[in-house]
Amino acid sequence: MSAGFGTRLKPVTDEVPKPAIPFLNKPMVWYALHSLKLAGIRRFAANVHHLPDIMASCLERCAESLQIERPAIYRENDGILGTGGGARSCCMLLPDADRFVIYHGDVLCGVDLDAAIQSHIQSGCGITLVVAPRPQNSKLGMVGVDDNGDIMRIRDWYRLGCDENTKFHPCCFTGIHIVERHVLEQLPADVPVCLVTEIYPELLGRGGRIHAFRMQDFFADVGTPATYLEAQQQVLDNPSLLPGAEIQVPDFDDSVRVNPPVSISGDVAVCDCTIGPNVCLCSGAQVLPGEKLQNEMRFGHHRVFIS
């Protein structure tokens, strides 16, 4: 899923689609494709809408970097179709596939996706959502999971027969779904629809089953500069949290003071400045002499920081 506007990361997303924004010098969507590759998935499709040419080009470069098949691209030219409409359109580009992993292009997650797929198959459900523990007072929507590993609540929508007094395990949705083809084919073609707020609640309301794969791995919602930089700090401190993450720190002269953790692309020119902590300078980042950088990411003339 690579069509969204990424409004909470404006003004960067006025010029760069959110999944194409770098995280430790790789586009965020690179990590999604890397996770799919690790799970043995070999065929891909992606929807694009906001800045579609830039997003499609980014997907092609990521596929080349990962040595995977180039994604088939569905362009939502007449308006954004939401997760349901986008997923249905993508599944039509892969007509011989029976099962789909829907992976939001801006998700940063360390999940064992192969284990999630096997759990989905064993459940016998048409839909599985990958969920993570939900911290208290989290702004992420509540997903309630019962002791059998099925979802009984999504936000304020409950499965038939359940209510607010039914006990559940509090989780949050990671943006990764595993869905059988027949589920997507039932959706209307070229009609905007959201899986999470429309299709799944309607299914629960009829008493339908949705399986949950509860993971304990790294997961970051990077919707805002604050959450982006929090995730950056976590992965800089421990790159193994996010498969494929790499830290670069070139050698500098004595005029550059580095306060770890930082990651700096080798093509970034810096002098007489202080960098860190929690700074990532991606390819093409611009740094002026005398600057003191901390808690931010730069690429080209763009910055993600807290003003």
C-alpha cells in the first residue's frame, strides 16, 4: 500500500511520498519489501496515488536493490481508493495468486512474517491481522484479541456476542494483513473503501472470524516527526530490531564532533559542526558549518525534526 498522502509529515510529503522517505538511508518501503522477501514472497503489486511517478520509481529502485521482481503498479488516477479498494486493485494485477500479504509501505516492523503466514494458514481464517502489544494511553486504535487468538474488537466495533465487558488482550494493528483472495474479490471494483474501519467491523458484527498474529517484535508507527524520531533512536541504539537496517559513520576530521548514536551517508559533506545524538544524515543531506544537530533526519534539502 503506497498511495497515501502522509499529511502528518508535511511539508516533506508535499514533495516525497511517505513510503519513499528514507529511514537510515533506505526508503521506508524498502523495509516492507525486504520483510516480504525474507518470507519467501516473490511476486508483488503496489498501488500509488500521491506523487505517483516518484513512488513508482522508488518501488522500482527498491526492487532492484533487493534483487526481487519489480512490483506491478496500479495507479489510482481518479481518486484514492483506501486500503480495501487499493488491495482489491492490486490483487487483480496478480490473477493467479490465492493469498495476499497486504503490507503498508510506511510500516517499520521486525515481525517474522513467515511465522505470521503459517499462523494464518493454521487458523483457517480468511483474514489475519498482525498485531503488537498496545501500550497504555496509546493513540493507536485498540484491537482486542481473545484467548483463542481471534479478534473480538477493532476500535469501538465488537464481534457479535461481545461487548465492552468482555475480557481481551489489548493490541494495536501494525498495518500488515494476510488475506485470502476470495475476501478481496468480494469488494466492489474501483470504489473507495477501508478494510479496518468498514470491511472488518462489518464482518465482526456478523460474528465472522478474524485471526490475530500477536508479535513481540519491533514495531513503529512513524506518522509524525516525533514518532519517526523515536523509532530512529530505537533502531540506532539497536539495529538488529529492524531487519536490513544499517548504520554508517564515516571518518571525519577533528572539526566534526559526533555524539552517538548517529548514521551518516558517505556522500554527505560536513565540517565544523556537531552531529548527534539521534541524527541520521541520508544521501544528499545538507549541513552548514557551525550547525549543531540532534534529534533529526535530513536528506537532500528535506528535514524531519520537531520544531
